[in-house]
Amino acid sequence: MQKITDFLRCETGAVAVDGVVLIAGATGLAMAAMAAYSDQLSLVSFNVGAGVQQRETRPSYAYVPHDGLAYSAYTQMILALPTDDLGVLSAWANSVRATRDQMTDPAAIAFFDDFDNAITIAHARRYISRDTGTEFSQDEFDRVADAIGIGAGYYAGGGVNYYAD
């Protein structure tokens, strides 16, 4: 301990140069660690940013799907959509979310929860906030639903069920 104290108190030129070299080495090591973990740091940064938004506009990374295979399929289908079509699905889901708590059919609840979270995940992966609007065109929604391969039995449109037949 005495040697460290003596080193820190010494004001000769050679010791000052050694101090600068040690600080530069520590800085370089810190920068190398940041470069090695940049992906994880970006994810943490994104999660902090998402945390300040409303629940409806950010994904729940703790979400546990009702049907893992179906949820994975929904997510993949929705990720392939153009951003405008993603907006159509988002507006539809936002409009249905208002009645979500009144649903009594477990299959309808499971479909909606999984599909809604898949929409939110697609927004997050594009680093865009999910719109909270509820206005959508039924024709546009039907077109997008057909494009991703879900039929009328999957969604609430014109009095149709929320889930597959």
C-alpha cells in the first residue's frame, strides 16, 4: 500500500508519464469492452427508451404467448409486412383492445393477445413507435389479413370471430 501511495504522490516526470500510460491503457480497455458488448448496450438503450412509452406502443419482453407456435408464425408474418400495412393491423388491434376485457371465449383472448403483441414486436424491431389510433378501413384490413394468410375466422371484422375456425 505504501508503494502505491508513494507512486501517487511522486511528481517526477517519469512517474507522470507512467501514470498517463496507465490511464490510456485503462481507457483503451474500457473502449474495447464497449465495442465487444455494443449489441447488448444497444438493446439496453432501446429497452430504456421503450420503457418511457405507453404499454400499447412498446413490446412486453416478459410476454408469454398462449400458443408459442402460432405466436411465432404471427410474428414472422407481420414482420414481413410493409410499414403501411403494419399500421393497418395496429389500428385494427387498437380498436379491438378496447373490448378485449369483455371477451369471454378463451380462444379469442389467446388469439388477440398473441396477435396484438406480435404487432407490437414488429414495431419494436423496426425501431418505430406503435400508433395508438383506432381508425382503420375494413377493406384495407381484409386486404392485409389476406396478404398474411389469415382468414375471416381469425379476426373481428364485420361481426366475425377473433380466432381461427
